[in-house]
Amino acid sequence: MKILKALNLIKNKIKESEKLSIDTSKSGLIYFCTWEKDYSYYYLKLILGEIKYTGLFIYKILKDIFYIRNFSFNINRKKKKFYKKLFILWNDNSIITKKNIDRYTKKKFDSNYLYLIQTSNLKFSHINKEVINNVFVVKNKKKFSLNQLINFFLKLKKKNFYKLRFLFHFYNSHNFLGLFYYENLDKLLKKVNSIKEIHLIYESQPFQNYMIHYLRENYPYIKIYGHVTSKNPFPVNFFKKKYFPNKLFLYHRDQVSIFTKFLGWNKNEIVYQDSLNNINNKFDKNKNHIFLSFSIMNYKLYIKCLKKILNEMPYTELSLVKIHNHPVMTHSKIHLKMIKKISNIIYARKLKEKLYKHKNTSPKFKKHIFLGSTSMILNSVNNKNIEVLQIFENSLLETYDKVLWPSLKIKLLDKNIAQYNKNFLK
């Protein structure tokens, strides 16, 4: 099978790199991102034989180096306070409150938790007073610093990462952030010296594995728990490597078999919780919904396929279409451009139907249309009254294959359009 062959190619590449003394858990190249076209995405396609040229791959690496930005660690607490647990997550909400502090696992705010929030847009002044004593902020300053970049290269040189075989693996933004945490995490843990557990939204990103490495060396008594809230169709970023959490919390039944059968994890390292799968769909059931993913992988393709779907929808349904941006891409120019373009397509079609007075029919099901790879597909298929469609560019990396995801049924309606249903026999 194509997907099993791909998994073996990737597994062999990881082993090959480890034989060269490359710490693959910290390698930005071996991260293998499948939902965003960064340099590890193109390296993955090179390994799989989907592309043969390296020009775009080199361009993405150089672009990533100049994307490196300065970070600040805001520790504004004068007194020590005893916290039992530390939760590390991302949050770019305009205001942080008890209700929205953790949008990933949906766990309730706990005054015994300390929250370390990594953000690009959040200001410390935007944190609600009711949670401010429980929050630290790591902020991306969004400013390029040549001095910071030079210092980063010098640090890597001291770690003997100057050899050619290390160049693409470690000279990147992943390792810049990883070294930042490696050097600054101790400041936080000394400030609050009672932490016994650390929970993080885990994606096996290199900077997270830097954290785990540091904790293993300096705080071996702290238990580390990774919450895998993302449910990527082809989750090769989760191949087990040198540094990993004590336990992984998985939130979909199919993930358990994926991690233990294909990605090298032991069953005693996995904790399954179905709480996220049982979240009720809060979207208006009387409307059709279009969801934008984290990355717009192919703008022209998405528009072309979306036009095809919208043109086949009854006229009356066009007034019932709601477009949803990805929650962390509210300021993304390409996402805002996409939303505007979709709105214009819908308006033009409605105007045409009004002029020619075509007959309207009411469909049996409302549609959830997903542009690109997104875990939300798995929530939508739980509703029998929703037709779940996905527009994709690369079927291997972006669609839910029955080999890895037996609880789903997939049907190709077009070369780049998939329809999903739940496999109730599984």
C-alpha cells in the first residue's frame, strides 16, 4: 500500500540520520510538517519521491532563517507561589480569561496550575485579572535582529553543529526557539519551585523536545505529559524519537493504533481520552459552513474546487453559507484574501440565480466544507445530517486514509475533493 511504503521510507530516513549522530528529536528537517509548506514539508516530499528538484527546498530554508525573531519571557511576579502543575500552550486570543485560557483540551481553569503561554499577538495587559497570577508569557517580538541571529549561529557552533551534515537540521527557527526555552525555562522553574508535573500541547516540535531534554537533565523528578490534540491525517511528525514525554494523551481511538503500530510508541506510554471526540458541534445546524485550515496550501486549487461545489448547491442554500477562518490566522493576509474571494463567488452566483430565476430545491444535508488538512473533519463526521467535504492538494499528506483511520469512510468525488462518512462498523 502507498501509505505503508511512505511510512517505511520516512522511518528509514530517521534511522539513517540517527546513524550520523543527528538528534532527530531536535532536527527542524526531520520534523516533517505536513500541514504547512515549510522546508521540512519539501524535504518530506523529496524523501517520498514526489519532487526531484531542491531549489524550492533551499529557498524555504533560507526564508526560515530570516524568519527568526526575537522572543521575550515575561516574568513579572515578585513573590513565589506554589503551583502543582505547569501547562504550556499557545493562545493568541485578544483577552485571556478563565473560559478561554486553554482552547485545545478545553480543560477548566485551575488555580493550582501555572500557564506558560506562547503568543504572537497577545499583550500581557490583555490577560484578565482573575487569571493573571497564573500566567507567564513568551512573546514573539516579530522583529528581525541581526545580532540575535549571529548569537544563535555562535551557540550552535559551540555545540559542534558547524559540520555540513548538521547545517540543514539545526540552523533554523525551530532550533532558535528550542535554545531560547533551553536557556530560559530554568528562570521560571526557580521562580516557582514546586512544579511536579508539566503538561504541554504536544506536536513533537523540536523546541518542545529541547524542553524535554532540559527537564530530563535538570529536573528528572518532574513528570511530562503530552496532549496530542491535533489529529493530522498523516502524523509522521510524531515518530518516536530520542526525547519524548512520559505519557501521551490521545483524543481519538484511531490514534492509539497509529501511534503504537506505525510510529513506534509503546502501549504503556499512551493514555486514551475520548472527551474531545464527544464535543457537540456548536455550529448552526441550519447553515452550510466553510472552514479554512491553518495553511492555505494551494489558493487557486481551493477556489477552483470550491466554485464547483458552490455551483452545484441550490440557490437558497447560498444565503446559508458561513465562512470560518482558522482561529490563529485572524491576521493572515492570505486567509483574509481567501474569505473575501469566497464571499464574492457566493454573491456572484446569487445574483446570477436571481436574474435567471432558476428553480430551487432544498438539500437533504447541510455541508461542512474544509479547505486543506484539519482535525475538525473528525468532529463533523459524527453528525449523520452533515455532508462532510474536503478540498485537498496532496491526498497522501492531507486526506484520512482507511489504513490509518479505519473509523472513517472516504469517497473521492473529484481529483481534489473527498467526501467523508463515519464507519459505524469500527
